[in-house]
Amino acid sequence: MSTVKLEPSLVEELRNSLRGELILEGDVNYEDSRKVFNAMISKKPAMIAKCVDVADVITAVNFGRENNMLTAVRGGGHNGGGLGICDEGLVIDLSRIKYVRVNTSNNTVRVGGGNLWGEVDHATHAYGLAVPAGIISTTGVGGLTLGGGVGHLSRKFGLTIDNLLEVDMVLADGSVVTANKDQNADLFWAVRGGGGNFGIVTSFLFQGHELKTVIGGPTLWPIEKTEEIMKWYHSFIHHAPEDLNGFIATMVIPGPPFPEELHGKKFCAIVWCYTGNPDEFDELFEPVRDLKPVFEHVGEMPYPVIQTLFDGLLPPGFQWYWRGDFFSEIPPEASKQHFKFGSMIPTPLSQMHLYPISGAAARVGSDETAWAYRDAKYAGVFVGIDPDPAKAMEITNWCKDYWNALHPFSMGGSYSNFMMEEGQERVKASFRNNYEKLQMIKAKYDPENFFRVNQNIEPKS
């Protein structure tokens, strides 16, 4: 697809065909509308279609296809690589397609394509329900779900895609389909981990789970204890009851709300989330306390609260650079590298996380959904973050160096939501043995590769 100079009459026709808003370069709200979560990404689309319903999405897809426009699809805009935006093309923005409808007869939750997870948590919590998601409430439902969905509840209830029952989608030809286990089952398989390659999801149907409160929060050890804590963690977490989840990190305490004596210091941290019987927690948690963390702030809280713990530290508009990999082990040589680079964290918000893949998330076969790494023990992410654009190169280099040091210990591919634009071989590695099947489904539903501003799966010719 090449950029095309459009006749003003065509643009005006599109504007008149939308119930939503068409934003062009030079419009008063253009600059705000083109911003994404990662301020390191600054792209200038020719137009942004702020869709308010499915009819708008159909209109925008047809316009982009008929006018040979590079087209990006934006949900929450949280994608690290900025793949919800493009230069000189069309952005189909779903941020106004928002609703959360809870069906108490079967605890299912219908969610619009433009919702953020905090909005879902707010609505479901009133009914004593939760849908497994990530760890930050400002994340978009669409991007996180289509990539897989790793988070606090993965060991107990599986990935987000394991709780996805159905999607409504606008395809590249402008048609609308429903995909579930009985209708368009191949497409339903593909969207559970295959990203935005196959169409625009305007509606998600999730299975909710009864969950009102959790016991959670961080424990911290000095960065010098990284190797000891990682060895213990690897042995402990995968044998712990599935009600207990904890992701391990190397990080700096940036400031409040943590105590002042911790500010600016580097730590090996574990952030816990327990969904079981509160009366059994202290006994279960005793091995953690035996390791004598220098800080523990673990307590009972509503589930939406643990989902927002990091929101205040990570608002939109910072510089972000991240890389990811899957890991099956944390050998001593790897934990040495974690200590080395954890000791060199360049800015207060830069960090590394390893999210455990076990329990319910590991009981699904690697070929049952497009998400191909069910045999991994961890989805790892290395993230350089800072509000200052002058620090962009510093955080990028630290992230790349950290990733390069750990990549030899990896399984070869990454959770796609933890990737920047890294080339086709990395995409193939991240879909593993599922890639060829995904190519065939792509060829069936998007043979011209209209939806290509993503971790792209090329149609099988």
C-alpha cells in the first residue's frame, strides 16, 4: 500500500458518512488525537476516524481499502511499538466504542472494542466478578486480549484469551462476522493470540469469575540478593497453589508512595496477588517472609485496586522502549545477568519483569490457541522508561543490552505484546509452530494483508 493524495471531495464524503469524527492534520484536536501511550512514537497519519459504532468501522475500513491507504487500528493506544498509529495513512480509532454489559445469568461480560481494562474492572467489580487481564488499568482491552493477556490472574484463571468466548469483527472486505467455538472457529482460534492481523474486533465476550478481593502487593530485597531470590522464586512459584501469583522484577523505587528511605535504591521485587481463602494466606506466605524482605506491603484490597497500583507511576506520555522473551528456566548464569543489569538500571521507572506461565495458563495446549508458548515458565519483558526525551537513547541502550544478555537463555520468541517493530523473523519465532496455520487463516480472511500495521502475519500465498 502506498500513500495516496486524496481528492477533497472523497475526504468530505467520508466525513459525512461517519457518525463519529474525522480528524485531519491541521485540525485543532489533531495533535492530541495522534498521541499514543509511548511518547517515543510520533507518527503523523493523514486522517483519524474516531468511530462510535460498527457502521463507522465498516465505513472506515471500506474507505481505507478502496483508496489503497495504509491503515492502523487503535484501541487503547498502549502498544509499546506504537502499532495503533501510522504515518500518512488512516487510523481507525475505536476509543469511543465503549460499553461493559454484565450478564448475571452466566457471569459473562460484553465489552466494546475501545474500552480500557479499568472500565471493565469498575463495571464487573460491582457484581463481584473479574476478567483476567494485565497489571495496569489504562491498558486497552483489544490489544491486550488479542495478544494473549498475561497478568495477576493467569495462574488461577488462565490468560485473557482463555476467558474469551466470542468476538464480533469487521473484516478487510467490510463484512461483519461473529467468531466463537461454533462460528468461524478458525478465526476464533487465530484471534486468541494472533493480534490484530485478521480484522477489527468491535465487541468481546468474556467469561467472568467470582472475585471481589485479593491479597496482594510488593515485597522487596536489595538488588544484591537477586540471584538468591530468583533461585528460590523459580522453585517456589510453580509449585505454589494456583491462587497465588507473583511476578518477579528488577527495579528502582522511584518515590512516593514508598517510604523515603527506599527512594532511588535498586531492588529485586516480587509483586503478589492471592485469590484464595484469606485465612490460609499467612501460612502460605510464610516462606516469603522467611527470606526477610526489607519491605513488605501486602494486604487485602478490592481486585480493581491491585490493577491500578502502577497507574500513577506510569501515565501516558513517557518515553518507553521494551523487548521481550519467553523463558523456561532461570539458570544461575541468567540470574547473574539479572543482577548485573538490575544494578545498572538507568532511570527510576526502568525495570524488568518475569511473569509466571503455569497453573491454568499452562493447561491449555500450545496449538489450542494461536498463543504458542504454553510450555514456557515465564513471559519476560525488559523496559526502559523515562519522561525526559533526552533519556530516550540511554533507556533504549540499557534495554537492548539487558535483552541481549538474557536472550541466549530464552526460548527464542516473545509475547507479542512485549515487542517493538523487530522484523519478520522475530514475529515467526513468537508464533512458533502456529505461524503457518496463522498464515493460511490470514490468507482466508485478509488475503491482501490490509491489516498489516501490527506484528504482522503474512498471508500464505
